[in-house]
Amino acid sequence: MSNKNLMSTVALPYAEALLDIAKNDSSLDDFTQNLSSISAILSESKELRELLFNPIVDSALKKEILKSLFVNQVNNSILNFLYILVDRRRISFLNVIIEKYLELNYRLESIVIAEISSAVDLNDSQVEALTKQIKLMTQSSKVRLIVDINPSLIGGFVIKIGSKIIDTSLSGKLNKISLYLNAN
């Protein structure tokens, strides 16, 4: 079993439990927003990640740091959930748990997640047009775009919806031409 599969297997029950708590509190939107902000903070602070994910650091210290960061920022149920992760030595799975929670929540709300890699920053009208096209393609009423800037694409963009990939990038076209020429 690969490391990513193992992490997903461990994270899924925690994500499901978190989703159940959110549904019982009837605050799915708040939970989603809180978890997204926690994920953003973790991705921005390497020191915080290293401290929380270090098994040698005392659990009480980790809880105190989480409390000082999030006590009035996130839902109390989420803070208690973070404490449980620290107690069970699963805090290192937090990013994967949040990712799984968001997947489950989006599936529950029938939201299609589309990851877009673009060579340049997309303006509002481009994002709106892409959202409209993706809604038509997927026959979904809600689409959540995750936009990533990747200058190596040279131009154009790559859209990933589930396992489907649409590559309109210049580097993708150059790779196809290269493969065609090498095959002949």
C-alpha cells in the first residue's frame, strides 16, 4: 500500500466523523470555511507544520498552540477535533483529513471540483466563462474552481475534473507534436 493510500485510509474515518459533526451542528458552510482557513495557515507556515507534525513535541504544547491560534477563529467542535487528533497522534494527517472532508462535503452538496492550472493569472470573466463551460460539461449546478498558476505551461490551461484531464496548454501541444514526430 502506497503512502498516499495509507494516509487516505487513515484520514477517511476522521473526515467522515467531522462531516457528521458539521451536519449535526447544521453548520456545513462554517466548517468548510474554518477548515479551509486552517489548511491555508498550515500551508503558509512551515514552522507550524514542523511543530505540529513532530512526534517528539509534547501534546500539551501542541494543544496550547492550537488554542492560541484558533480559539476565537474556528468553531469549538473543530478545535476539539484538533485536540483529539493531537491526543491520538494523528495531527500529521490534518491536511489529508481536511482534503477528504472537503471531497465528502462537495459530493454531499453535488459540487463539482475542477482544478485549473494556467500559465497566467485568470481574470474574472475568464473564470466565469470556464465555470459556465464546466457546468455544461458536467451537468452540475455548482462548480468549485481551484486555480493554480503554472508558468511551465507556456500558454493555455489544463483542467482536471475527477479523472478527466483537458489539456489546452502550449506545452501539452508541443509534447503531442514531439511524440508524433518521434513515432514517425
